[in-house]
Amino acid sequence: MKKRVLMFSILFLMGGQIYCQGIGRNFDFSLLKKYKSIDFIDISYPNGTSIYNDTIDLVERNEEQESNIVNIKLSDKIKLEHLCNDFYSSNPRSFKTEYLKCYNDSISIDNLFSRIVNEKKRRKHFRVLFNRMIYQFSFNEKQYILIGASDRQFFRNIDRNYWVLLEVSQERIENHYVFSDGYSFDATCFGDFNNDGSLDYLNWNFNQNHIAFYTLHKRKFIVNENKFLYVSPNAEEKDSLERGIYTIYSDLDIKKSKWFYVLE
């Protein structure tokens, strides 16, 4: 009887240890397999150059004065530019249409952001800055440009970030996708995560337990409701939540995740 109790105690402790390891692991994309390696080429300006400094006013103005469009060069590797208002005003009459120019094509910012892949709500007007990382890469013989962006309007307790993905061919924009994202550090949220040969995207967003899985199918990114990674807030993130600050959760729960293979 004593042996059975002892054996049960050992198994219980082992199970508890495994469970705690599953919950307590900090998630990052390096934990996942990437079956098809992508060579992301950084074409951002070096040394974190702030490309908007001394060119536009980042502080909102409340005035009737009409703004001017200035040309902001986003990269010194390719022709990529932001045709941008030199100041932001809440008065729509003083704000002119902005454009993202890639090679020989231009697309208005409002049109570009009109359909965000992972958002149901639609906004008519967007004020953004392309002030994050910019990459070039190829996948399945197609060429892409990946551009990080953030809101020019400042929101309380949240830094809204975006990824803009352009499919380009012969210096023309063939297709475009925009994702709202909490993860803004690098391009590792894109890859082939399930070995099916398609380009995938993992959405690690603010105040969400699910890191959602999207895959590119027939020129559309489609969410797979049956596959996701489950994350919970750690102690520091819980403290942020209690203070009303948006955050991304980092504790990976292997048991609650539903993935394509066994997570280690």
C-alpha cells in the first residue's frame, strides 16, 4: 500500500511539473518549426534612423490651416515612399489624402487599410507612420515587401501596430494585406508553420489568449479556428492589465494549445 501511495505521489508531482513547465514557458517564435526557411532582407534605414524627424509635426494641431503633402523616403534600397501630411489635425478639411508609393504604383492609405485581415470593424480614415522594420523576401517564387507601421493618432494605453504585406511583380503591386498586431519586433510571425507550402501568419495580439493562425489561400489570408497557441499573462503582464494597459501575453500553455505537432 505504501509503495502505491509513493508511486502515485511521484506521478502526481511529475505531472504537476510537466503542467507547470507547459504554462510557465515564455513564448517566442523560435519555439516553432519553420519548414520552409525564409530569407528576410532588412531594407530599413540603418541605426534606427527616425525618417519623419524634422519633416512632419507629430503633435496633433487644432487649426483650420491646410496641411502640405511631403515625400518621406522609407528605404534607401528600393523605391518606397510615404506621401504624408506635414501635420495631423482632427479637422478632416485640413488633412489631404495620403499614399504609399512602391516602385511605380501608389495606393491611398485609406484604401490600403480599409480591410484589415484580422479586424471586423472598419474605419474610414487612417493616420499611420511607417516607422518600423521593413523587409524584402520571396516565397513560392513570389516577391514580397513587409512594412511595419503604427498609428499616428495616439491612443490611451495602447500602441497600435500593423504589418503591411505587399506582393510585388515587375515593380508593380499585385496584392496587399494589412494585419493589426501586438507583436512588432521582427518578421518571425510569418513563415510556413505547418509544412503545407503556404505562407502563414501568426497574430499575437493585445489582451488575447489565442495566437491565431492565418494561412494564404487563393490570395486571401484565412484564419484556422481549429489551430492556435494558447498564452496567458505572467505576473508582470497581469499587473499591466490591472492598470488598464494593453499587453501581449507570454506564458505558453501547451495543454490548452491546439497545434499541428507536439509542442516541446
